[in-house]
Amino acid sequence: MFETLKRLLIGKPLRNDALSGEKYSVAMGLPILSSDAISSVAYATEEILLVLYPVVGILAYNSMIGVSAAIVGLLVLLTFSYKQTIQNYPNGGGAYIVAKENLGLIPGISAGAALSVDYILTVAVSISAGTSAIISAFPSLERHRVLICLLILLLIMLGNLRGITESAKIFSIPPYAFILGMVTMILVGIVKFKVTGIVPPPPSNAAIATQSSVTIILLLRAFSSGCSALTGVEAVSNAVPNFREPSTKHAQITLMLLAFIVLIVFGGISVLASIYKVAPVAGKTVLSQIAMGVFGQGFMYYYIQVTTAVILAMAANTAYSGFPMLISVISHEGYAPRQFALRGDRLSYSNGIIALSTVAAILIVVFKGETHLLIPLYAVGVFVSFTLSQTGMFMRWVRTKEPGWVHKAIINGMGALVTGVAVIIIGATKFTHGAWIVIVIIPTLVKAMLKVKDHYNAVAKQLRIEEDELATIDLDKELYRNRVIVPIASVNRASIRALRYAKTISDHVTAFNITINEEEKEKIEKKWAILNTDIPLVVRNSPYRKIVNPLIEFIESEEYDMKKGDMITVVIPNFTVRNMWHKLLHNHTRMFISGELLKHKHIAIATVPLKLKDDNIILKDKK
Amino acid sequence: MFETLKRLLIGKPLRNDALSGEKYSVAMGLPILSSDAISSVAYATEEILLVLYPVVGILAYNSMIGVSAAIVGLLVLLTFSYKQTIQNYPNGGGAYIVAKENLGLIPGISAGAALSVDYILTVAVSISAGTSAIISAFPSLERHRVLICLLILLLIMLGNLRGITESAKIFSIPPYAFILGMVTMILVGIVKFKVTGIVPPPPSNAAIATQSSVTIILLLRAFSSGCSALTGVEAVSNAVPNFREPSTKHAQITLMLLAFIVLIVFGGISVLASIYKVAPVAGKTVLSQIAMGVFGQGFMYYYIQVTTAVILAMAANTAYSGFPMLISVISHEGYAPRQFALRGDRLSYSNGIIALSTVAAILIVVFKGETHLLIPLYAVGVFVSFTLSQTGMFMRWVRTKEPGWVHKAIINGMGALVTGVAVIIIGATKFTHGAWIVIVIIPTLVKAMLKVKDHYNAVAKQLRIEEDELATIDLDKELYRNRVIVPIASVNRASIRALRYAKTISDHVTAFNITINEEEKEKIEKKWAILNTDIPLVVRNSPYRKIVNPLIEFIESEEYDMKKGDMITVVIPNFTVRNMWHKLLHNHTRMFISGELLKHKHIAIATVPLKLKDDNIILKDKK
């Protein structure tokens, strides 16, 4: 039943060789890889305004244009930097790989940790912002905000557990629809303003400015918030091998197009916000207010809201291709739990997908699906990985000194410097707003990753057998003296089967029974006598109603006479019932007993299946 | 580590014989068993007003006195009814036992189902009402309502997992403190009114009456809501054996005292509410408004709020002694999953406690901790069990015809009749407000309980061996042909240990390995050659990256030549790591493989422990 449900929800499993069919053209790769970067415009302008507007009132609009220009400048620089990364890392140049290769282990896994945090926040922020877009259009949904976020998350998770091919096909249209909507809105918005010549009225809910001029600190805070517009720019460089040949070239074209679109859309929205003098209010996103101002509450308004929500959901989806792949690489190298290295059904990295969804869900619940509460956490991780990646590229040029390296080093060096400064600005101005969480978490993750690697090293070292030792091993020598204990609840078919199995694997079998009172003891001993076997029955009273302790005590008692090197096998029958509900009806003593006994290195557990027939068949026989 | 945490939170396990020390005197039993009944005054009066006030405005107060009087009359009748139950069921006369013994199986388990629902709702309602008391005193906590409810629930759950003795000691004081507070408030409230002679002003937020007179339907609805005051009256009769000898007598005295206190407090609060013309408003309970009116916002006001919250938490606690005991009895008779029959650590029925807490937590979250949303669900279950229990007693007298039976039958018969009518009133007037949920759930539970019993019967029938058959069984005959398969990931110490164990239990051992490519295959075959053993190594390619299917295919292939009656043992090594975190770092393939393989009735699983040394020791060796 569970299997059927699983198949229904996530489709049939794919074979290993099905991987190759899933490569991007530019037209296909652009929408899929750009959604994260492009969708940020849905909240970046608003975040800038949220910093400026409450402090300086309508003065905010002029400053916003300046801050946006600075961010666009940073975008251009990053684009050229990452173009070089793509050129040099045709197998995918995620910050983890670039930093690890050029800067060493610790910067590498720091980048890995920063990226992981980034991916998780991409999911949480994008879904929260998408929900805000929906709520702006349908305000009555406000009280279900968290629920809507979680439903979107669930949908994306299930989609990803189904696999990549289908995602790609489904997800290439909405970004184009969104871009079309944005460009139309920017054009109409500007033309309308120029043609009518009427200056839109100032916001009705005009805030009272608490400062009459814009301070540097305020601009830096606004810049930090706006930097969330640049998240996702690195997506293309991570995904180079996913492009069709020549993949490097296709990836570079995609990156340039992406940057151009972000520039136009982010710049355009900032300009519109300042023309229409939109003030950030609760329950209506800045983008939805602009759309309302430009189009009125008609078809185009809802078109903008819906495409915004969809592209934000897709941005969350970007993290679902990035994170599981990243953690799988890290896991292959031993720095993350091995479960993440496996590809699950349908070639998706199921464990990574589930882990990502779980942490994002927790963030959404804790921060109540409020985008602006999550933003301070978001940008730090992204810019740490930008900085590490660019620094890595810079060091690469300095080290290799290949032709034209000075020019290239300057580009990446500037990228590193500027993003590094951005990290400091963001960390400092947003520290108390939540950035501290990320600043604490990244080093903690790094520490944990090193610990994980240590553990796997220790295990591998213990298990390793060198070839010369291997040649000396004779499996037939040094066999264990195998003795068997069968705990029985009563003398029934299950225990008979277990005893028979025990006899098959050893000549030294003991039956073991726990009673609470004398009456029970007499009853089972009487039945045992009727069975008339040479297997001894040991009965113990257990006031704690526990089986494990008395069993261990018995094994270690003189009566049992255990010798060094003995292996004791405890045989436990396991009821196999067809009906899933029936499973719940049996004591899971087997599981608990096994867990406890396996802590002892000389006790093995043998589980003997006993298939129960269907209730109906049995109960019909009775009549 | 987990064990330590568990001990810290729930204390040391108790022995069976520690049970006897925990008997109640009247002075001790009264507070513990009465908290449910007495605490209902914290919401019952408010629920009556919530029905009347919005419809008829200040006319509500006169009607309320009448409705309250009817409920008090019902209380007196119930008290005499239950006094007879106590007399005749010295071992505890819960509705389940009384109905099952006198009315038959279906009424019996219906009572069991109704009681279970009642216990769960007692927890949810009492905790919600307790939280309302806290919020009335500290209105800023309003937005954390659900969280506060869940914290209280958690606290009570942990307390109960620790065991009964301590609960009793801790919990005998607050009810007396609450009763003292209530009686003081009633006296001061009435005296103040009489002395000053000033009529308190009508509520400032006076509702506009939509009806100018009180209809019968309205009175019935008010009566239904007010009936929640009577929940918990049956607690004493369930707990007769918990009293010191003579337990019947002690229980009867306790019941009479309890009824007297409910009468005084519930009646008194209703009178005060009508004197002070308190209107139900959101965020301030009626009780807190009365306290404010009587005492002003001083020490006594907070005293009333705190003792109310505490006694409501204790009322929730009552369900924690009742529910696990009830479900354990039902489970012992086979109508509930066996897990509930076990007494856990510290003599508490841990599974029952955890189940109760979980369902109550769900109710609290779904109904957002709002008492009045839960009330319609509450009273139905309680009154169904009242009716079944009283009808059972009535039938008992009719059947036994013992001396004086007519008199006794009249009392219980009237009890049955009146509570039966109450069920119909509550069900009809509250049907659309939530009572339908309970009306649907009780028969569903009954059906499920019968199914559970069927399953256990079917299993027992399959396992049973009659004595004559038992005598014919010869365990040495018909042994299985035991063959062993050892799945190995590579040739290392873990696989050597598993192979050695396999050799110990069988002469027919096969090693089995899964590869993804040819390279891996050559590597393991080379190592295998060095090992130089007579055990054959079978290597299979698995494009699905799964081990179970290829293994089953191999076992069923001609190559393996399985015969009917063969038992195949699959040997799996199990890493035992000390550190809990390290457990997470190993693929849990063992668990998944076992689960799948055990579905085949001819495949047993042997788990061989392999204790890993501590990381630090291993890694130190390296240096």
C-alpha cells in the first residue's frame, strides 16, 4: 500500500542510464537557472524601501535609485567574474569546488556550509515571498499564510522527488511569462507617466520621517537588504555540465542573458517604485502596489501576481536541483552523512530533497512565513560563498599565471573584494536582525563536517584489511562456538518454529521465558513437559517487566557458562502481517530487544519470519 | 545519552510491588479526583452565558440562574446514582465495566469509546480553559495561546511519565487553594453587594438583544453548554480500589463531598455572574471578570487566576490517571492494541500517556486552544458514558432483584433517563457546532475495537497448538536445510566477521555483492581471490542501486537451486557505535534490507554486531 502511494506520488524508478537525456539548451536552461535571480526583484526593491521609508519618508525614493544602481554595478562585476569561473570549471564550478581546489579544505567546506545555508534560505524566502504575492491579490488568505507556504513547499518537494526531466519541461514557461509581464509593466508604467504627465499622488499612509536626511549607515543597511536581488546569480556556474555541448559556451550565454534580465527588471521595478511612490505596507507587496498603480485591478494585475508567485516557487525549486547535488558531492568526499550520497528513486537525491524541505519548513514556521524576517539571514550566506569562490578564482590566476592572468585576476580580485566588503556590510548592519544566526551556524557546520570526516576515517581504518593480512585469513579456522537462546512468550507455533530454526543452526539451544508470577511459571513448565524435548527451558521472574536485562543476566551467569569467543544467537520470531494496520497491533518487542542486545558484541540476533494468514480466512474456518 | 535524558525527565523505573503504597485517604483522594469536576466551573457558567447573552442581552442573567439550578439538580441525581455504583463495584466501576457486565459487549465497548473521547477532551478543554485564565490576567500572552497550551500539556505528560505517587503528593494542595479562593470570592461578592447596596453597572459592551424573550430551544442550548460542569463526577467511582480500606466507604464520602463542593462553587459563580452582570468577551474569562468586580486588580484577583489555571491543569491530569488505566483494561481484553496493556517505567502506562497527549495536542492545535470551540464535542461523550453506566446499573437491579432493588432501580433508572435525555439535547442542539464529530467517532472507534479483537483472535487461533498435537512434535525431525547468504559491500573486517559467523551456522555459504560498473566488479573479485576461500562470491550489477531485488532474484534463480522447505539466512553485519550522533552517520541499509527480506517466509535475517572503537582512539593511533 505504501509502495503504491509512493509510486503514485513520485513515479516509477529510473535506471542509471536515464541520466544522460536531461541536458539544457540555452532556451531551456535560462528559465530554469534564472528563476532564483530574476524572482528576487519580487522582494529586493521592497526590502530597500522597508529600510529607507520609515526613516526618511518620501526622501527614500531618490536614495533607492542610488542603492539600486550600486547593486546593478555589483551584478555586472559578478557576471564577468562568474563568466571566468564557467570557462575554467566545465564540470561545474560551485563555490565548494572552486574554494576547495584553490584555497584549501577549510575555505572549501566553509563555502559548502555557506551554500547549504543559502539553498535552504532560498527555499524559505522564495516561498514566503510567493505566498505574499498570492496574499496581496487575495487578502482574505492572510491568516493562512504559514499553511499556504507549507503547501507550496510540499508540492515542490513531491515534484522534485519525481525527478529532473519532468521538472525541466514543466518549469520553462513561467519565467518567460513573468519576464514578459515585468517588461510590459515597466514599459506601460513609464509610458503612462510620460504620456499623462500626471504625478501619482504620494502614498495615503505616508510615514512621518524621523530623519530629515539620509545617513551613510542607512544607505548601507538599504544596500544590504537590496543585495538579496543578487542571490541565484551563481546558479549557472554550478550547472555547466547540465548544458548541451559546447556546454561552457551555452552556460556563458545563459549567464549574460540572466544578468541582462535581472538588470532590466530590477532596475525597472526600482524606477517604477519611485515614480509611483509606493510605500511598503503590511499585506500588500510593493510589486503588487506597482502593478495596481500601472494596470488597475484588472487581468494584468492578477497576471503579475500569479506569475510572480509561480516564479518564486520555481526559485525555491532551483535550490532543489542545487542542494541535493552539492550535499551529495560533499557526502561522497566524506564530509556529510553517507545517506546523502545515494541517488534515490527517479535519479533524484531523495534524502537531500527531504532534508532541505524539512529545514525550510522549520524556518517558515519559526519566521511565520514573513519574507522580511528571513532576508537578514539570507544574504550573508550567499555573499560568503561569492567571496570564497571569487577569492579562489583570484588565487588560481596568481598560482597558474597562465596567459592573460593579470587581467583575469583583476576581475576576480575585484569580485572577491567587493563581495567581501558586502559580507562585512551585511553582517554588521543586519547582525542583530538575524544575520548572527548564520554567522554562528556556518562555523558550526564546518566543525560538524570535519567531525563527520573524522568518524568515517576512523571506521574505514578499523575495517581495512591489507592484502598481506587478507592472504593469511582462513575462514574455516577460528569458527565461533555458536550457542542459541530462544526467548518464548508461550508454547505456540511461533515458538516451535523459532526452536526448530535454532536447532538447525546449533546443537546448543536454550529456551528462555519471562513470567510475572508463579502461576504463569507452572503453566508454561507443564506445557514444556508435554513438548518433551531435550532443549532446556529457563524461566525467570522479571519484576521490571523487561526481557533484556534478565536475558543478559542469564547469559552472563555461571549457569550459562559462557566462554571467551562464544557467539550467542538470540532467535526471535517476527510476525509478517499483510495489512499495514495489523502491524500496529503487535508489540514491537522484536525491535526493542534487538536494539538492546546488539549493543553486546557477542550477541547476534536471528529473526525468523512467520507469515500470518489473513484474518478473514482464519475466522471463517472457525464457523 | 538518551537513557540518561529519559531518567532525568521521568525518574527511575519502579518495581511491580511498589504499586501498593499509593492509596488515597479522603483528604488526599478528594482534591485529586475532584479537580476535573470542580474546575469545570471555570468555563461552565461562561458557556451558558455565551449561548444566552448574545441573543437576549441582560435577560440572560435570570435564565442562567434557572439553567444552573437544573444542572445542579442533575448533579444531585447523578451523585446518588454513582453512590450505588461505588457500593457495588469495589474494584472500580467505570462505565466500561458496568456497561459491559450488565448490558453486553457492544454497549460496553461503546462506553469505553465514549470514555476515551471524554478523557481526551478533558485534557484539551481543561488546558485551553487554564490558558484562558492565564491570558485573562496577562493579556499580552494572547498571541501565544496555542504555545502556552502545548507547554502545559508537555509538563503534565512528563509529570505523568514519572508516575503516580509523586503526582498525588504534588497535586493535593492546589484544589484546596482553589476552593478556598472560590468560597471567599462568593462570600465577599455577595456580602459586598448586600452591604453597599449598589447595583453594579451593566456591562459597558452591552450586546443588542436579537430576541426579546427566552425560547425553549435557547434554554436547552444553554443547558447543553452548562452540562460541561458535570464532567468528572464519575471519576470517584472509577477509582474505588485506589482508596484506603474501607475503600467503598471512603469513596462514597469523597463523592458526596465532591458533589457538595461543585454545588456550592458552580451555584455561587452563577449567582455572582448575574449579580455583577458579567458579559462574555474575548480575552477575559467570565470568572476573571467576576474576580475583578469583587476584588479589583489586587492580590486576590491574581490568586484566583493562578489557582484556576493550576486546578484546570490538574483536571487535565485526572484524565492521565483515567485514560491509560481504561485503555489498559480494554487492551488486556483484546479490544485495543497490545502496546497499551504494558505498564512502562515507573508503573505508569507510558503508551497510553503518550497517545492521550498526542491526540489532545492535535485537538488543541486544530481548535486553536479556544475552550468554547471544544465544549460542543466535550459533553456528548461524557453523557453517553453516564447513560450507559446508569442503564447498566438499572439492568443490574432488575436482573438481580436483591433486597431493596426497586428503590435502587428507581434511582439509577432516573439517572439513566435524565442523562439519556441530556445526550439527545446536547447532540441535537450542538450537532452542527462539533458534536457531530463525536457522534461519528464513537461508532467508528467501536467498529475498530471489534476489528482489533478479531485480529488477535485470528492470530491466537493460528498460533495455538493443542496438547495432543504438542505431544507429537519432535523438534529434531524436520529440521530446515539452512543455507546462508552474506551480502558484502567490500572485503573488510566487517564482511570477514559476517562470513565467519555464516560458516559457524551453516556449511552452505554464499557471498553476494552489488556493483554499478565493471571496474568495481574486477576490484572485489581480485580481493576475493586473495582471500582464497571455498565460499563462492556472486557479483550482480544493479542499475536501480538496490540490493533487495537482485538478492531475491538470485535466491529464486536456478543457479541457487532452492528447494521447498529450505530456510535461507541472510547475515548482515551491524555497526555498533557508542555515540548517538555516529548512528546517524551510517546507512541504515540493514533496517531497510531486513524489512524487505522478512516479507519472504523462507528468509531469516541474522544480524551480527560489530563494535566500533571510539574515533579518538583510532585516530590517535594514526599519529
